[in-house]
Amino acid sequence: MAIIEKKESGTFTLQTRTSTYQMKVDRHGVLLHTYYGAKTDESDYSYLIMPADRGYSGQPGDLGNDRTYSLDFYPQEYPVYGDGDYRITGLKANLEGQVPVLDLRYHSSRIMDGKYRLEGLPAMFAGAGEEGISTLEIVLKDRYEELYVHLLYGVYEKEDVITRAAVIENRTGKTVKLKRVMSACVDFAEGGFDLIHFYGKHAMERQMERRALPHGITQISSRRGTSSHHHNPFVILSRPETTEDQGACCGFSLLYSGSFQAQAEVDQLDQTRLVMGINEEEFCWRLADGERFTTPEVCMVYTEEGFTGLSHRFQRAFHQRLIRSPWKDRLRPVLVNNWEATYFDFNEEKLMNIARQASDLGLDMLVLDDGWFGKRDSDNSGLGDWKVNEEKLGCTMKELAEKVNALGLSFGLWFEPEMISEDSDLYREHPDFALQIPGRSPVRSRNQLVLDFSRKDVREYIEQQIFRILDEANITYIKWDMNRSIENVYSAALPEGSQGEILHRYVLGLYEMSEH
């Protein structure tokens, strides 16, 4: 079995093909993390936790004066703010009108066949009735309030992957303010790790950087509203001697397109903690009574086969269990895009000349890029006005697509749905559709603002324009562009106390739109 629960010892052991992950409910009801590493049996590994009086480390309120027990240095599965643990936490929350403090203890658990689902978020999946894939749900509850944390673990035995997510449930009868909600936390009893991450910039993405983890907190993050090409939501902890072909390493990949953070802390005892999830910097979520909040998913892989073994496991798992596209096992069409050839200066004749040459070369598709809509002869205007400029083209979009198809080519079209120009009919009619702070001049990038995709009415307005064009012409490919980061995060549709929800609501709205 991939998940083994032993009630007599309070342990839960997750087994993949070559790795083992274990946690334990101790005598106080605290969910401790005991082991993550090379595959072993389901013995109780809590003996690796060494009780001791560490000095200046406090005890939970119900433990009296047992100075050998402190959450300030005990390894935990989902640490929280306010229980005596001064390290980076998984959850920081408070009931409205109260200070942030939680004390989570074990409440219940269940093991299920198949994979849990995350509503509205990307996640690895499993087919109906598939073997070797199972779910563990552990529910923690605050000692004083009806606040529950559902910890979700997906175990892919064959793929060698464990997934993590958390669901916060409010049954307190009051509003809870979530100030920090991580998807996963993993505690290691030792330090001496290298941290590997991938930074980048325009035209030079995914540059690997490896460094020894120092004492204190190291953070890899983005607050741009997107995961971005500047820092990828993926990190590796490895031993200094690990190479491409051998050595221990553990990879963590956050399946999320918004602002994120991955933090690693080496404490005063040389222990290492890694947490990963939504960036807390501009995040504050008001969770009403009866509501739930679901975090994005983290995928974890441990191997002793070096970085190649790690990347092979992620690649196979994501190809088989994350990507749903019908093209994932097929050769993609070879296309030509007119942008570098024409920029905004094109008409039907220029486009058809490119199409004829593409056909002669045996290519498969022509993609018409920026400039075909509204008043769009430069990047100063027109975004948001998704109506074909037939005067510029010299024909309808339907006619252009038919002429391209007659050459044996498919036809694709460029959109930048998330953006708006101030010089546009849409902005003149609905300036509140843009993310901007009232009374302040907005931060512009590429002469454009960002639409408030946290609002359903804004998304539906853009969708209707796009679908109208897709319905009238034979367009088989969309190039979805996004040419700026998000700043001036203020929504005209949300009350003051909910402005910290915008960036996550934006990403959820984007995911919802992509399913249509």
C-alpha cells in the first residue's frame, strides 16, 4: 500500500517507488514530521526527534513546564503563527478583532483511492479506478475555535511523486483573516543543504543558480502577479556533493501562475525548514463563516539519482498527470508569425505574401500577431477593443482565414486579453475595468494597464469579444500574450477589507477563463 496508517504509533507513512515520507501524531495531538528521504519501511521514525531543554524555547499552553518539548525546534507538518514556533510558518490567521494566534491539533484522517481534486486550480490528476494513486487527508483543528485545516497528500507510487495542498475551513461563526497560507512545509533535522533555483530575464529565462543555504531565511519569490520568468516557482534542496548523475536531492514545484514564495530557513540548531505557496506580501483573505480556502498544489520528488533522476521524474509525472492537451503526444504544427516581419505595418497583401512563402516551405500555419484590431498602429492604443480593423486588413477576418486555408495553412491569431490601453473605447467607457488606484497616476508598462480579471463581469466582457471573432473565422490557434507585470493592485469592485484578495482572485479568474 502507498499509504500506511498505524494507529498504535500514530504514524502515517507515504511510500512511492523510491522514497518514503512520514508524519506522526504525538501524545499531545501535534502532527510532527518525522522523515522524508530514501525508501524505507513504515517503522516509527520519531526517535530521530531529540527532546532537550534548548533554552529560551517556550512550550504550548497545555504542556506546563516541560522544557524538553517546544514547537520552536520540533519538526512539524504544518506550523502556525502564535504557538511558540518562531520559524517561518505555514499559516498565519486571526479571527476578526483578535490577534493572530493558532494552536492546531489532530482531529481526524482518512485514506482514499485516487487523487483529491482542487476546485479551480491546476493539479496532477488520476484516471478513474487507477491503481498506485491514493490520497491521505489529515484534518487539524484549533484548540479553541472551530477552525479546521485539511492537509491533502496525493501519492503517485509509480511516478515517484507526492503532492501537497491545504484547505482552510471556517466554522467559527466569525470572519477569519488569512494573512499567510502556504501549500506545504517540510522540516529536515539537518542543515548543510545547497539551494538551487532558476532566475531569468527577458530573452534569458531559466538560469540555474546554486548556493549553500546560510543560517536565517532565504527566499525565492515573485510579487508581480505572475510566477514570471524572473524567478520560477521551483526549488531544489540538495547535498553539496550531489551531481547530475548521483546524490540526494529534493525538488519542490508549485503549480501556480501567480505571485509566489518559496522560503528556506536554517535555524539555530542547524535544522532546515522549507515552505512554499502564495506570496504573502499583498495577500489577505477574508474567510467568512462556512467558507473554505484552497491553496495551490506543491509537487515533491526525492531521489538519490542526482539532478537527472529528479528532472526525469518531474518530466514524466507532469507529462502523464498534469498536461491535458491532446497535442502532448503529437508533433506540433510549424508556424510562421508576421510580427518580426511587419510589426504593426501590414495589410492583406503583405500577410498573404508571407503565407505563400510559408506554404512553399512546407510550413503548417500562419499566425497574425498584434495590430489587427481597433485603433492599433502602435503600442499606445487599442488594447481591449477586440474588433477586427477591416479597413486596415482590406478584408474580413473570415476572408483572410479562408485565403490562408486555401494555401494549405491553418490560421492563428494573437490576443492580449488581460490588458487595456487608456486610449481605447473600452477604457473610455469602463475606466473602472483597469487595476489602478483612485487619485493616483497609474504605473504604465508598454503603455498599457492591466484589466481587473478578479471581476467576473470584466472577464465575461473580454470573452464575448474574443468568442465573436473565433466564431466568425476558422481560427485554430490562439497566441495569448502578456507583456507586463501587475502593479497598482486595487479593484473598484471589492470593499476595502478585501483588496488583499485581488491577485489570487485574478489568477483564479484566469484559470476559469482558460477552461471556456
